Amino acid sequence: MRAVYIIEFGGPESLEIREMPEPSVAQGKIKVRVSHAGVNRADILQRRGLYPGPEGYDPHRPGLEFAGVVAECGEGVSRFNTGDRVFGITSGEAQAEFVVVDQRLAAVVPEGISLEIAAAVPEAYVTAHDALVTQAGLGKGEALLIHAAASGVGIAACQIAKARGAKVIATSRTAEKLDELIAYCDHAIIPESGPIFAEQAIELTEGRGVDVVLDLVGGAYFPENLKSLASKGRMILVGLTAGRKAEFDMGLALAKRLTIKGTVLRSRSVEEKGEAMAAFASDVVPGLGREYTPIIDTVFPVESVREAHERVESNKNIGKVILSF
């Protein structure tokens, strides 16, 4: 089978398409013939040698999400049959013609949704749903501030929040991306140099502050997040593209009685990821094509994986970058 392979950790030129043996199906698992696979920022970090997969996954084999057709079911599989169209998540190795995953980490693609569109869904929508609903408990009428809202996770979070009746304030660093986001949020902000955005967020909530911050950026955004939050607000840290360290005004956190949570999907146990996938399948999958519509930036043939990485690394993409097999 063809598979994306990292020859050595570094730039996009270190990627190649390599012929590899097909994986064997095991008990409780399904073997999927992959039609499309998403390219995520985690893949960029893995290519650089900064974010290897958990034990048992080849650090030279990227890929966290897929869409395709079940080719074979292992013993004990009860959720799927051969020929089912499925999409799902894994901790690596999804950018290949075949991938084997635990049946708990996949879901049936609804009728009317193409496999190309389906491939843009799992990682972004499972992450966003888990962060906003399971971790933050976002409720109707609450205000949400989302950073990097034009990313795959950001767009998914905007749509999930709006479907739950929340007020959405989105940030992005470029006006072009904000123009694309306006249909998915109530207000859009370009953070000023620093970055500075708390004052605007407070004004947009009539002086109260936001109930939840979903931060996909980290770094210098952290102090402004604290200022933006209302009393008893919740901050969920998902990404650290702007850095791992920031000033932390602990007095502000105490005075507002804030909750700050960090979350990651990739390194969780299969059981935990299965729970997140089940919640996604119950709450999000029935609304695909209606409340929840992923934005695809570009679809590249797998042979152009280097260009796909360059597109994500440029930060110019609006929505997901997809590989087709």
C-alpha cells in the first residue's frame, strides 16, 4: 500500500510516498481502505520531530483522521460491516491506503456526505465538541471567545457553539479569514499587536466578559484570556502555536474564580477517545450537512503531500487541507 512517510525529521522535503505492507486486522478492530485523510498541525509538528505518536505508532507515519470504506472486520466487531462508509480518528498512520483502528474510534458517514467532506470532520469536530461540551459545559445563552477560529477546530467550535445557542466571538489574525468566518459567529476580532483583545470582548458582552475561552493559540494570548473571562469563567487550552509560556496573573484567576483546563485528544487511552467519539457520534453526526458543515480549503492528491504541508504551515488555509488516495 502507499503511505506518507517521514524520511527524516525536518521540512516538507523530508516527506515521501512509500510502499509498505498492509496492516493486519485484530480483535475488536476494523481495517479501512482510506479514501481521504486530513492534514493537521500535529502532522507538521510530527514531521519536525516535535510531536511523535504514542507508543505503538511509527513516528515516521503521520495521520490522525481518515474517511473510507471498511475492508475487513476483526473478531468481535459489532458496530460495522464490510463495505460501510466510515470516518474516524487514530493516534497516527492514517495517511495511507489502509488503516486499522479500534471500532470505538470510528462512525458511519451519513448518507449524502461525501468521503472527501467526511475526512474534514473527525479530528476537528471531536476535539471541538469534547472541549466545549464535555470539558467546558458550554450552555445556551453563554458567550464564547474562540481564537484561531478559521482553523478546522475553530470553525467546528463556532458551529457547535451556535447550535447550542451560545454567543460566539471569533478571532483571527487576518481580515480575509474573518470575512469567511462571519457566517459562523456573532462578532469577529483581529487581535491588536501584543495581542490585545480583552477590551473588545468585554464591550461585546456589555461589560460582563465571556463565559468560555477556547484557546488554540496559547503564548501571549493567555493574559488577555484571563482579562476577557467573566466571573466563574472557563478557559480550555487546546493549542500552543504561539508558544508554551505566558505570564499568569494568579490574583485575577482567584478573584474571578476561574477554571483553566488543558486538553489533548491524541494521547488519551482508547477508552477515553472512544467516549469522546461516542459523544460526537450522538450529538454532531446527525447534524452533518445542516448545523455542521466543514470548510475544505484544498484537496491534494497524496503524491502532493509536501504541498499540503506547506499550505498548512503557511497559515493561509481557511478550513481543512485534505489528502486524497
